[in-house]
Amino acid sequence: MPSISLVVPHTLGQEEATSRLKNGFGNIRQTYQEHVSDLEETWDDNVLTYSFKTFGLSIKGTVTVEPSEVKLHSNLPLPAVMFKGTIEQQVRDHMTKLLA
């Protein structure tokens, strides 16, 4: 299955970056509620495991918060491959704003 892997640098430290991402993930529920369903998140220290459905497609992945960067890895369903570049850019932009 195709995937997306991103690394977003930050200067917040691991604890603050994790806190911001936890709060930001909650905002996703509100902002995209008409497009996202079955959103699940599980935090294990500094690692988020998530899954959700959008437009009938199931997405799963992980976000690992490190002291100076955040690493995201997510599956990408085959029908979404043609939008990979757009998806990567939107995710990167959103994470960069959360970590600014």
C-alpha cells in the first residue's frame, strides 16, 4: 500500500510539541467533522497511533514526537494516490502551524 512519510522540524521540545499536537488533533474533529468519521487516537507517551475514515477511505498512521522533529507515517489508499502531493502539503502546513 502506498504511504506518506513526513518529517517536520520544531524548536519546542518534545513535551510542548506533544501537547500542541494533542490539542490540534482535537481541533481536527471539529474542523473536518463533515468529512471525517470514526476518528480514533491513542497516545503512548510521545507516539500517536490514529485512524479515521474520509470519503469512504480508511486511513491509519503514526506520529512520533521527538525533541526537535515530528515524524508522521500514514498509509495512503490507492484511490488517493493521485492526490498524494496535495495531501502531504496540507498535512505539512497544518503540522508546521501547530508547531510554530
